[in-house]
Amino acid sequence: MFILLRPGCALKDRARILRAIEEAGLAVQVSEGHHRIVIGVVGEEDLLRGVALETFPGVESVIRLRPPYRLAARETHPDESVVAVGPTRIGGGNLAILAGPCAVEEEEQFLAAAQAVKAAGANLLRGGAYKPRTSPYDFRGLGAPGLAILRSVSREVGLPVVTEAMDTRHLDQVAQHADMIQIGTRNMQNYPLLEAAGRARMPVLLKRGRACTVSEWLCAAEYVLDAGNPSVVLCERGLVSFDPAVRNHLDLSCVPLVKRLSHLPIVVDPSHGTGRRDLVPAMARAAVAAGADGVMLEVHPRPEQALSDAQQAILPEELEALVPELRAIQEILRRHPVRIA
């Protein structure tokens, strides 16, 4: 940690800062330049967690050298994490294909979609029983009956299932029917829900908030990790955009960035990231080329009849054509891996 003092910082203010650091059990190194003074703190920064150094008179800024997401950081966990969801592995060179309709509408529809995505090469089945919608008049999922359909279809087709938990009241119910709990973009900073998901000891798919930084996203993952759950997968799903041509701005630059900052696996959702069926395949390819550990795709056997997100759902035959291309791209990366410094 470095503390930059304001020009002309009074000696008594400097002495107070030094005393606070030393009382926390840390050593200091003071560097005096012509115009500025920098105090270097030697030791474990966490010992100063309860000391608001930024508020001390004479302090201009505090530069912390350790990220606030200690458990998620690659520097504390150099090896890549691999998260197991049933027989499927996410991370470590495996390519996860999470596919299915946005929402469970009824059993026949969901079974047809599940059979189609499995035949196309998906290894995880997605579908929403609880749907957070902007308008209360839109289809918001079947709730508990939808969860029962999820589990029944999952067993019939032999695919593990991921579905969203919207709040702590539904978390236990979701955990009983799913193999992986999704925390959606609107709940990325719902800290009680994150902590409860951590205590659930099930794999968690954590979507990035619609207007959140990478650091905020990794801090959200830290809540799950700190609650005792190491099985966290990040999901980039696009940020709020000023351009109405697409639903969101899909930030593929975050994929190699997260790989540099964190050991957690990351998948990309180009369906929500673009909101356009015609753009999904290209952005899925780009996601894998950027180093993503998988993609999450909305697939519906009859998109024109979908009750949720019809405009971004691809057809099963499109998924069938896309999966071999994604695996081919990943194979190229396996032969020519990108070094993470």
C-alpha cells in the first residue's frame, strides 16, 4: 500500500498517519521528494481494513496493491479452477455449451428443446422457472411447477441443469431441482443472495451486472467464495449500451482480462449480449476465440412462439452447426495457448 500526501501536509498530520499504521502492527517507509511525500506500508494490508486512511487530514490518495477480491484473485490461486456440474467440467481446457430456452413454458416445449440441444452437442441444459422481467405483465415463469419440469426433463435427457434463483426465499427450492444455481444480472449485487448461494455448496453461475465493472463482478464472486463455496463460474452477458441496434454491449475484452485477474472459469452469453438471433453465432465464435471456457445460448424449437426473448433464440439446427465450429476454435487455442502473465 502507498499513501500519497498532499503538498504541504503538516508534520502533525503526517505523524498521526504514521502512528495509525504502526499501531496496526505494520512498518512504514517514507519517501520525501521535492514536492510530494509517499508513505509505503510494509506488511499485510488487511490489518488496516478498519482504518479509513483516505479520511485523514493531509492524505491525497491511497493506492492498495492487493485486490479487494482476495479469494477470486489469480495471485492467491495461480492455477485455473475447474468447476464440476454433474459430469460436465467448466474450465481447465473444457468447453461448456449451456443451451436451452429462456423460460420453461410447459413440459412438451422444454423436453423438445432439451432433446434438441443435447443432440446438437450441449453438455448443460438451461431454462428459467423464475424470470425477472422489466414489465410485471410479461411472462415471469412457472415458478415451482417449472422447477419440477426442469428436474424431470433433466433426468430424462441426461443433462445437468442450470436455472436462476431470484431471491433467498426460492434458493432452497431451486437447489433441490437444479445442478447449478444462476445468479442473474439484476442480482449480481444482491449480497444476501450471494452469501446464501455460497452456503448452498452448489455450483454457481454468476452473471455480470448490467452496469458493473470487472472489479465489482469479482467482488460479487468473493461473497460466494467467502461463504465457503469454491465452485463459481462467471458469465459475461453484456452491459447497458447507448446503441439501440443491439440489446447490450457484449464486452469480450473482459474474457482475457478476467483470465489475467482471476482463476475462476468464465463463459459468455451472446444471446443476451446482443439480443439478436443473427449475431449470436458470430459472437459465440468470438467468445471462444477470446478464451472463454464456454458459451450460454438460448435455443428454442419454435422461437416465434417463445414467451420470453424470442428475438435472440437460435434454432436447434443452428446450434448443431455452431458447436463443431466452437470446438474447432478451442482446439486451435489448445495447440497455440495464450500465455497469462
